[in-house]
Amino acid sequence: MIVLFPKIFLRIHRSTIINTKKIIDVKVETKSRNLKMDLKLTNGKWYPVSKTYQKKIQLYLNNIAKRQ
């Protein structure tokens, strides 16, 4: 699915792919050197972003913020 629609869907965890149009909130917590990131979707659930994908999600969110 990511191959077919790379700008709409993002992998946030090894087992989780989300529709970026459904993100309604982002929660970031920093404790010492660790960064914990969660995304809230329109279904009301929070989804954790694994460390592997956090940089990619940050870049995506920064690009969205620049466009607005």
C-alpha cells in the first residue's frame, strides 16, 4: 500500500501503517535522551511511533507545517 500511495500512508511501526490524512494530534515526550512520540487519529486512538520511524515522521510533520 505504501508503494501505491507513498504520500498518503506512512509506516510508524513495524506492524503499523497510518493514513496521514487522519492524524489529528501529536504527543511528544522527552525524557533524558529518549523521545517518545504518539499520533492520535480520527478514530480517537493513540498510536506509538517506534524509534526507527520517528525521524521520518518528524520530517513529514515539518513539511506539513511549512506548507500552512
